[in-house]
Amino acid sequence: MTAGTSPALRLVLASASPRRLALLEQAGVQPAALLPADIDETPQKAEKPRDYARRMAREKAREAERLLRETDAQADSYVLAADTVVSVGRRILPKTELVEEADACLRLLSGRTHRVYTSVCLISPRGGERDRIVETRVRFKNLAREDLAAYLASGEWRGKAGGYAIQGLAGSFVVKLVGSYTAVVGLPLYETVNLLAGEGYPVRASWSAG
């Protein structure tokens, strides 16, 4: 936090994702703290991908706010959380941790269009809660055996929704994208900046060269 900044203008990012942090910094926003929220991320029975993404972002933000109130003397902060879900139809693809999971996801995505839902939730210092959800359609090329083998060997799929990271090697698989590229990476900048500005956070304060 810079000198003279009011505690009420602190921003806490409820994520440990280096991608989300980098995207925020790209928009000129520097969080005062990172506070990943440990929640149960199991989808509910028959839960739709869009609803799941929204619920996850809300629960992450609420848990981070709860932790902040318990542990931080400057708890009156903006809390920002996001969640990204990759889906084929109503099927929610996992955040892959095993190579077998990543292989199954990539084979499913090969040569077809899938949807990526990224939800952003902001809790203001006054306790108000607002969210936005962005849907993006992504089409992959037909993945050859060589593509699959090389990508799985890279390890980039580990911990990624749907088994891929669009900002990495898998960007070369994308034939067409309709929607928000930054949302697929993990944080839709247009919606996030508008949410923050709408709640009074000075998102453009650092934009001046002087």
C-alpha cells in the first residue's frame, strides 16, 4: 500500500494465481495483499457450468472476506475473487492434476467448440457484493497424437481448468475465440475494471506517467 492511501482503498485478491495477478497489474491495479480462499470446489448435483463458476467466485470472495475480518486490523478492504470453468455442454471439466485427466480433457476438446465461463465477484468495504460472468467460446483444432504427447509432456496442463492454459503452448491449438481472451486466461479485464470503478476503487490512479 502506498503512503497516504486510505485503508478503505486497499484491494485484496482472493487468489494465488500468478495469471490473475499479472492481469490486474496489466490494468494498473496492484493488490495490497493476496489471500487465497480454501473452499470445497465440488460441483453440486446437476449444477450448470455458469452457475458453478458464479458460486465458486462468490464463495471465494466471502471466505477471503471472513479471513480478512479475523486476521487483519485493516479489514475494511475491497475483496476480489474469480473462478474459471471449462465446459462441454453441461459437463464441467476438472482442473487437471493427473496426466490421465489432462489427456481425457484434451481429447474431448479436440476439433470442437467448448465454452469457458469466468465469474468475478467483488465485495466492497461497505459489504456490498457484485459480480459479473463472462462466457467465451473457444474452438480447438483437431489435435494430432504428436500435439497431445508434446503438450502432456510440457506439464502446462497441471492445475488448469480443462487441462490447458491458453496463454501458453495451447494457444497454438485455438482456431477461433469468440468472447474475452483475458477471461479465458482467468480474469476478464473489462468487467473487472468496471466493477472496481463502479464501487469507487481508484483503478486509474496509477495510469498517469507523472
